[in-house]
Amino acid sequence: MPRADFYLIDKPRFREQPLLLVCELARKAHASGQPTLILARDQAQAEALDDLLWAFDPDEYLPHQIAGQDEDEDEAPVLIAPPEIDAPLRPLLINLRDDPPQGAFERVLEVVPAEPAARGPLRTRWKHYQALGFALNKYDM
């Protein structure tokens, strides 16, 4: 059964820098050997995430790249896809866009902003996944 996990931003460090939570989720996925596709909201967010993945843990390198920049991107454990690049889906997705991903995947991670006003699209996505028969989980981070 496919799964959708919603991570609600709560801790101050994630409130200040929400992309840090994305880095933590990508690190966990990589540690468990799951190739991950991050669906970035736009090119600027993809680049910010690329920079942060280089710097967020000085003791560990998380292999990653932005889709559409290299021929060997299929081998990158963490691939960041801006909307204009049509990257093939992977079993594990981290979705930062307003729309739910379409296609076949096993698990999607949704990062929920701290501001209640920004949570509307996520309620819609929760209902979307529920209607598709996904197992749903919610975590406070």
C-alpha cells in the first residue's frame, strides 16, 4: 500500500529554515538506501536546497544533484527536480510543490509549513491521498 507522510514544522530551527527538514528527510532516506526524488517548487528552491545539502552537515556528504544538469543523474541517490524538468519518479518522493505528484511511487513525504495560513494546499493533498487509498501518517518536527 502506498504511503503519504506529512511532517509538520514545529521546532525553531526548522521554522527558521524549513529546507533543513528536507535535508534531514533526504539524509534518512539515503541512510536506508532509498533513492529519493525531491520535487522542488521552482528553480530557486532547487538551487537553495542544492547549496544546503552541501553545507548542512559538515561531517557527512549527502550525494545529490539537480535534475537536467548531468547525464549520470540516474545514479544520484538524491535528485532535486525543478518543475520545468521532467525527471522520472522514484519510489520515494519529497514533495515541496502545491500539487500532489502524479504517477507511480511507493511513498511521498510532504513538508507542512509552520504558518497555519500556508497549510490549505496540504489539507487538499491529504484528502487526495486518502481518496487514492494511501496509508497516511503525521509527524511533528
